[in-house]
Amino acid sequence: MGAATTKTIQIVVNGQVREVPEARSLSETLAFLDVDPSRVAIELDRVIVNRAAWNQVRVDAGAALEIVQFVGGG
């Protein structure tokens, strides 16, 4: 038998088309994109997603994510 393949979908992340595994939660998608969830706010299809919902919200093909990273300084 051949190796199992993961189907991918295209989404837009901060204006750039990206391929990610399909049927993933927002949290799983952030992990795939190597984004530190403790330092970001997320907008999915122009709606800010509450951090408590990230495990339940699914990212579908064609979704538009805006990831805003918090930067400290002083």
C-alpha cells in the first residue's frame, strides 16, 4: 500500500495564498503555519474570532485569515 496523503485546501493568509491540510480547526491551522497562538489575534473572513473558540472554528477552502502579531517594546 502507498503512503497516506493529506488533502490540502487553499486559504489566504495576510493576503498570500497558502496550502494547508483540509478539515482543520483554527488552532490546528495556526500550528501548521508555525504561528505562536499566545501572541496573535485572528480575523477569519473579516470577523474577529474569540480565542476560546479557536479549537471549534473550522478553516474551510477559500477562507481569508488575517493574523495580527503583538510586538512588545519600550
